[in-house]
Amino acid sequence: MSYNQISAEEAASFIQNGQLLCLSGFTPAGATKAIPGAIARKAEAEHAAGREFKVQIVTGASTGDSCDGVLARAKAVSRRAPYQSNKDLRAAANANEVAYNDMHLSLAPQFLNYGFMGKVDWAIVEAADVSDSGEILLSTSVGIAPTALKLADKIIVELNEYHSKELLGFHDIYETANPPHRREIPIYNAGDRIGAKTVKVDPKKIVGIVKTNHCDEVGAFKESDPITKKIGENVANFLASEMKAGRIPPEFLPIQSGVGNIANAVLGAMGANPDIPQFSMYSEVLQDSVIDLISAGKIKYASATSLTVTPGKIQEVYGNPKFFREHVILRPQEISNNPEVARRIGVVSINTAIEFDLSGNVNSSHIMGKNIMNGIGGSGDFTRAAYCSIYTAPSVAKGGCISAIVPNVSHTDHSEHSVNVVITEYGVADLRFKSPLERAKLIIDNCVHPDYRDLLNQFLAKNPIGHTPQTLAKAYAMHEAFINEGDMRKAVF
């Protein structure tokens, strides 16, 4: 079948006010790059003519500025799920101009399948290749694309010639059935492949092909500074000590790691630690550091839903596809983030917190309990199911005016019952099999910045007797001190 070659503007002309669009992308990797801009321009023209034009957007996770950013600035989005990291979209969500639904990422494809999000009008996906029979070779991420392509009434493909057709064989496309017909997911090791190399669709659903040639908008992370480097070393040393104590088997366990500078520092420290053997990853995102560790022989298999690497690093992959095809597996996010698989194979989860409290509750999504930062992402998918769940954070922010450890988190994403270990640059608090009071003392002694230790000990000392050390009237005194005086150290208990 010969597909219609259309422009981004022609693609946008098909999109109508109020429709639900499922877009590819999990981070900027594999995100659509041309059509969202054309939709944004259409929205601006419609608004200038006095007509309403907004669409509902569901993606795998965050996307690039050429997708989330341009659409947010054009006020073209009425509803957005399940995760974002764009400053303009964030501002619109916090101003309630966009109805933003923050979700566990493994649940987004399921919610689409169950009909919880309504009818999918369009799937707009980036591909490295499309066959006449309707086989779509996705690019650098999978995300929700297989589900979107299955459910959508119509499909538009951005055929991105920047991405190599040698990606064939990297993807492992497997979808679960809906309950009550769902079976177990037959993954028993991070390197297991259980699905297809491409997504098969009815070619009659493909309305058109928009050709592009753009790299993913993935920027390099900052080099590790002394604080992130120390956090990474603390994590690596903790895992090595767990193996020596027999609590992690000698062949080690798969690692899930979040995104960002701390995650890169952690993986770098694990790779440099002589006591940590070759390991595998069962995660959602693979960053530059993972590619380096694969090349160095430190990582055996890296399973994820997104290859979120910089342009230079993806060219390394494209330059040696046979080698990396043996080590990298890209899955749909309902599989990469699936709690069933994480629990079965014993994933050790390592994620970053905005703040955590003396009980071990973690806030990973909101600033001062009110404004969304990015979202919960996949952290919840792994935390509850992990063999051991670890949360990291620098002990202070804003030049020391904010402590990452507070009496009570201002927003709870992960409860104390799911969080096993917290780590800052000052040390490790192992919260397993500890009472609330024991956890509080461990966190203060091992993780809190020296400027805040006396203050938090005062909070503990002034609490009435109870199972959990808490005084409701003072639970947010440190947050209020920052809001009112710009410094948490001015809190009074």
C-alpha cells in the first residue's frame, strides 16, 4: 500500500477541537517533532479568529519542547496525561489552564485500554520505518505507542529519517490482555525477549506520512558535582555491603534508576565500584551512562521503554547496532514498568525525592505541597514492587534554605510502607524493620544536613508519646518558615 505523503500542516488540518490525541514519546526520545508545532499554529489561528481550539493529549511520559512546549504556549491543550517536564506546560498546569492528570506510567496504556480516558481519535507516532503492510518500526522509545496505534480511529506517522532503520531488533513489542483474560508476563530475566520487533496496524488507518529529519531533543546532564558524586558513592557502597551481607545474591539483581544528574552519578559509581559485579537494568529510561557501562562490559542487559541519550551517544549506538542490539531492549511502558515483573525478578529501585520526612514518606512530584514539578513518573511502579526501594536527594536546596528532610512531607507520593532506604550525601538510613521513632532518629543522624539536625531533634523532643512522632500543629512549620521568611532554618517548634 502506498501512503499519502503529507506536510505537517496538512496533518494538523485533520485535527479537530476537543479530540483526544495519543502521541509517541517517552522523554524527548521518540517524541513527535513536526506535527505538534503545526497543531499549535492552527490553534493560534483559530483563537485569533475567535474560535475555540484545544485538544486532549496523552503521551508515554514527557516529550520535547517541540511537542509539549509549543502546544502549551499556543494554549492548544485542554487536558494532559500522564507526565510532563516542560516549564510552559508546568506553568499552565499550576495555573489550572490545563487539566493535568499525573499518573503512574505503567497504568496509562491500561487506562486507555479500559476506556477510562475515552475514545482515541488520533495516534501520532514517530517511526524509523513503515512497511506497505502496516508494520511500524518505532524510533528511540516505545511508551504507549502500541496501545495508541491499536485503539486510535486514525494514524499519522512522522517518518524520521534521522533515526536508523538498524533499530529493527531493539524493540520487544508485547501487550497484555484486559482482565479477566490477562495471563502472566513471561519475563524471568531482564534480557528476556517475548514480543515482536514492530507494531502491526491496519494500513488503511494510516492517513498520511510526514517526513522529518530531527534528532531527539535530549540535552546532556551536568557533570557530577561533589554532592551528587557522594550520593552515588553512598548508594554503590550500600549495595555492595548488601551483597557482602548476603541480602543481595552474588550474581546481583536488576537495577531500576530514575532520570537526571543523581541517577547518572549513581550508575557511574556502581560501574566504578570493584565490589559490584556485572549487572542488568530493568528500568524505564536508559541514559548516556548506561550506554557507556554497556560498552565497558559492566551492564549485561538494559531493558527499558526509552533510549534517552544525547545525539552523540545515539550515533554511537547506530554505529554499532549489532553489538547494542544484543544488550538493549525497548518495551512498551506497561511492560517496562510492570510491577508484576519487577517483583518477580527482584528489581532494586533507585529514585530521586524532592523531599522525604522523618517517617520515610516521600514527595517526588510537588513543590511546597501545591505546585506540580514534573510528576510521579514511573517511580511508584517500581517502589512498591521493588526487592529494595531506595530514595536519594541532596540534603538541602536553595543554598541551604530548604531541607530535603522535613517533619512531614507536603505531598505524599510514596508512603513509609514502600520506602526502604533513604540516602543523601551525608549517609544512608536503612529503614527496614524499624519503628517510626527508630526511622526518625536514623534519618536525622545519617542523612540530615548539620544545619538542620538540632532543629529536627527539637521536633522529636517536643512530640507527645505516640506510635508515630508527630505534632499536627507543627508538622509544616519548616515549610511555613520558608514561605514566610525564605529559610526553613527559622522554623520554631
